Amino acid sequence: MSSEEFGEIDQKDRNILDDVFEFYGQFSTWKLRNMTHTEAPWKDAYE
């Protein structure tokens, strides 16, 4: 897929993405995986 297929990201959405990346960009792949897989909704679905 090319970026042309997605169109432009408006500034509001871009700001949200920047904030998310600023916070979560510091974590490794495995740290992010562990963070998401230990949260209650994920655990509750498989217990």
C-alpha cells in the first residue's frame, strides 16, 4: 500500500499520533507486548 491510498492525516489526528508515539516510543517491542498482554481485558478473555 502506498501513502496515497490513505490520504492526508488532519492536524488533530497527527497531534494524537505524535502524543502516543512520544509516550510509547520509549518502550521496546517486548515491553509493549508485555504491557498490553497483562492488562485485564486481554487476560479476562483467555481465562
